[in-house]
Amino acid sequence: MLKTSISPHIHSPQNIEYAMRNVLIAMVPALLASVYFFGVRALWLEIISILTAILAETLMQLLLRKPVTVSDGSAAITGLLVAFNMPPNIPFYVPVVATALGIIVVKQLFGGLGHNIFNPALVGRVFVMFAWLPEMTTWNVPLHPDWIRHFNLFHINLDSITSATPLAVNKLQGMSALVSQFGSKTQLYLQSFLGNTGGCIGETSELAILIGAFYLFSRKVIWPTVPFVYIITVAVLTALMGQDPLFHILSGGLFLGAFFMATDYVTTPMTLSGSLVYAVGLGLLTVILRLKSGLPEGVSFSILLMNGLTPLIDKLIRVRTYGKQSKRGRDHE
Amino acid sequence: MSRWNELTKGIIKENPIFFIMLGLCPTLAVSTKVIYGIGMGIAATFVLIGSNIFISLIRNFIPDKIRIPCYIVVIATFVTIVDYILNAYVQPLHKALGIYIPLIVVNCIILGRAEAYAGQNTVLNSILDAIGMGIGFTLAITLIALIREILGSGTITLQMLGYGWVWEVPVKPMTIMVLPPGALLTIGILMGIINHFKQKEK
């Protein structure tokens, strides 16, 4: 299916190790933010998930008698992404099961890196979400570890301890309850952007995610098209639905999903126009799930659904070979 | 020897679920508890034996062009018998299996055996074939139900109408395993394992 364009080609230093190493570096700010806001337990969750991923990948590749490629770092990324998608108080077996399922079933059984239809980390997360729903939706956040009192870099209001994610509060009690909880709208936006809200450990700090994302853009590991089109679509649609667009893009897993999961090479369309369709679809599904479904958040489900549509998008939207005439911009083969 | 072969081929070598991949609909739907799997297996086996006998008996009188409607009439008769018997004597099972009892009429294992086997073979062979296929189906659906119930509910239920036991398994129940995705995941992985060993044999 992958079509190489007509020569000349430019040699690029990028390979799998280069891309994966850079993605791992780009996830460090979010990792630091998770430890800063949720304490050492967040770090333990992340370490355990990464170790599970590496172990599962090695075991599966040995079992299937394939070359062991765990050093390329893709397994570690899956593990870290699973940990980022866990609530802070989750029992440790939940990320272990999620990571193992993602690596063993979704990645290795489908043929390893490059053959998985769905994002392994997200399938793992959605699986444990429906396996242990109470654990996955309990947000009794020990929001401020002690050192925040000593290193209160952003002058965080230490009294605002949240019990539910802002999106859940918005869904159940409305925007006004949320604003009164944070004091003012500006505070709400600011704290959401910094990451001082309830939520999964890696998703709350949009600032940290953005730092990592711009590092990836500067290294040309990912392209900004999908994330920004996705976020803009969510903003426009929530505004049309009469919701607060700024609040919606700064809450939940939108930034984490848009920059680190919707940009996965394997499960996203290959052409530019294909990615646009993909990104708008993501935005549309996220808004529908957030506003019209029973759950407060829908980023994971949107990305998985659009992962499933990616082969179809790639089939319908193809690169036209230069100089070849075709009806309606499509070539039928 | 060949008679014995007719009987045993349905259990492993031509297992209707794992090798012919027929009858997946009830397999996926009712395999949430071990006892439901066994119940479904027995119900389907009864229908299979009855319809195989009758179709084999009348195979020379059925006009070729309308053979499928004729098979359906025979099968539906036995399904109605099963439906009423379960409703009368084993109501909890009847309630649990629900719509999947009438749907045995269009279960591809039964229609498939009628079309592929009973319509061309003697009565005795058809009975042996039906018993083998029925056991194969029951074993497969029970295996899937066992895995799903242990992981999804943390129990093993072998209890009906107050008889039998329920075992507790020290597992943190994963709700998703008793939902449809758990069924598809279980059957997919089992089929993968079986195909892996089948390829090794060759």
C-alpha cells in the first residue's frame, strides 16, 4: 500500500531508533509534571508500566522466535503512554494488565511494530477501563505532595483539591460549579494549562505536553498537522455546541492524545489530505463523545475508532502519480 | 474404524467452532457462565441428533431444489421441542439463553451438518456424526465460557435449579470479559493458539 514517490529521494537520518528516542525525550516534561503534581506514586506507575512493556515485548519475541527489538524503544513508549493514562491512585496491577495486553495482543500478535492496526497503549487503556471501571474512574487525588509546598513554582492555590476531573464536573454540575471551584475562569484556564487538576497522571499538564511536542516538531519526528487540526476542530465544535471552547481544549486527555497518540506513524493515514480527514474525524468524535455520551471524556475512543478507519482513508485518498490522469483525483487500480 | 472416526472427528479434528468456525453467534453470546455454555451445548446437541436422524431418514424423498426449507422445517420442530422443555423444566436456563434458543434453528452447525452430512449418509453414521459434532461444540463453548467466567466474574458456576456448585476463584473480576469484546478476544486468542499448533503438525 505504501507508495514511494518518484525519484530523486533525499536521504534522511531518521530511523526507528531516532524517532523513538526523540519521542521518549519529548515525554520527559510530562513525566516530570506527573511526579510534580501527583507524587512519587506516579513515578512508580510509570516505571512499572515501562518494565512490563519491555518484559512483555522480549518474551513475545522470544516465544514467536523473532529477533528481539526491544532496544528500539517503542515498547517503552507504549508502557509510558499507558502509565500516563492511569488515574493517580490506581492499583499497580491495572497498568500491568493494560501494558501487557497492548504489547502482547495488539502489537506482537498482529505482527510487531508497524503491523498493529490500533494504538497498543490505547487498546490497553480502554480494555482496563471496561474491565475495572470503578478503579479507572476514581479520582480521589492526593493532589499535592509535600514538596509542592517548598517548590511552589507557579503559585498554585494549595486549597483547591479536586475530587473529580473538570470534564466530569462540567458534565454533571455544569460550568458554573467548576468556575466557583477554581475561583475564577482565568484560574480555571491557568490551572488546567499547568496541570493542577484531577485527571490521569500524564494528561493534566498541557504545558509539559506542549514543550515535548515542540521538541518533536523541531526534530521533525512528527508533523503538527494532525494535532492542531484535531484541537482546532474540538474548539470550533464545542463553541458551536454552546460550550466553553478554551476549557474543552485544556481539559482531559486532548493534548496528550493529539500530540502523542494521534501522531503514531503506524495507525494514521499516510497522505496529507488523509491526515486532515483523520484529524477532523477525531475532533468530531471527541466532541460527540464528550457532550452526548454517558462518559465525560472520549479522546481514547475517538483515536481508536479513527485508527480503525485509517486503512479505509488510505484506500480512498491516494497520492496521484505525477503526470497520470485520473477521474476525480482518484486512481482506480 | 471408520464408524469410530465419524464419531470422534467432530470433537477435535473438525471441531465446529475452532476449525469449521460455525455456530459462532451463540458461542459468543451465551458463554458468560460455564453452566450456560453446557446448557447451550446440550440443547444444540439434542437438536443436532434429532434433525440428523430425520433428515437422513427422509433424504431420498426431499426434492433437491427445496431441500433447505425442508431441513429448516425439521430443525425448527426439534428447536421448538427444546424450547418448550427448557421453559417447562429448567426455567432459569431458558431465561438466560433467551433468544438464542429459537436461534438454534439457524445455527450453522446444525444446518451445515444437515446439508453436508445427513443429506447424503446413512442414519447410523448421521447419529454418530451428530453426537461427535455436539460434543465438540459443547466442549468448545464450555472452554470459552470457563475462561470468560473465571476472568470476568471470578467464579465457576456449575449450578442449576439449586443443584451443583459455584466456586470462587481468587481473581479480580474484569467486567469486559463477560461483555462482547471479551468473547471475541477469547475466541480469537484460542483460535490463534490452535492454528499455531496445527501448522506445526504439518
